[in-house]
Amino acid sequence: MRSTVLSGVILIGGEPGPVSAYDSGRVFLRGVDGDQVLLGLTREPSFSRRVLHGTYDVCYAVESAGASAPRNGDVCFDSLTVDASTSELKIDVPRVMVSISGAQRFGSGPLDRGQIYLRHLISGDEIFVGTTDQPVLAAPVVPGPYWLVYRVEHATKDAPRNQNALLSCHDLSMEWRRR
């Protein structure tokens, strides 16, 4: 079995990740057979891991959602071939901020509201963005194609009772705002 020690740094959007257990994610390699190798956490300044040679997807999963680390639960954003020439890596987890402004009230009842999610078209990963009664919904996410999804949270008479409505599809490859 041939292996190589991979060492390097993990960045978020080109910058070091926050050094907080409350705003952090993990970066790992996933092989074609489903095998995974944890490289490190975004709150750690560097990593060093011995890895078998092969082709891997570079993936990210949120550990604790805060203001900076993307909120994706499981998304792959790059690929990597590990061989004898691979050693020093700079892994940059891409990030865009999604912002949806304007609260959506349903009738006069304060309990009538729904939840808004982003669903990644490829991985199916869902990110909770907020509820329809909030004035601004915002979340950092890994760029990619997403559905904007509505789910009823509580309805008396005026809120739509849809459980999984696909509102619109967006390529979130840069900062995105919906008004």
C-alpha cells in the first residue's frame, strides 16, 4: 500500500477560518468507494495526515453553524489525486453569503409562518436559512446550484401549508441577494 503524508492549511473563502468551536466545519477526502479521511477542522491553522494514494473528492461539512463557516452539512467542492508528488496543500473552502430580504407575513397571526431552506441540487444537502417572519435571512454556503425551498412551520389559516415547495432555482456562484 502506497501512502503519502498530506500537510497544509485550510481556508474559508481565501481567509483563515474563525478560531471558534461555535463557527467551524470539517474538511475531508472521500474516495470513490465511500472511504473518508478527515484532514482537519476549519478552526485549526494546519493539518497533517497520512493518506493512501488514489483519487478523492474534497468535501466539507459544518460542525457548528456560525456567521462565517458555510452551513452545508455535506458537500464536495473539488477533487484531488494523491500520489508521491502530492504533499503540501492549501485547501480553500469556497463560500458565498446568501441574503434574502423582506419578511413574508401570512395574515395577522404571529404564528403563521414558514421555514426557508436552500437545497443543493447535486448533493441534496439542505441548509436552514430562516423563517418567513424574519426581516432578513442570511447564511454562508458553499457555492453551487440550489433550490429555494419553503416548508410550513405553523399555520392557523393564512400560511401556505406546503411541506416541501420548490420556489426557485439559483446558481449561487457569487454573493446573492433576493428582494
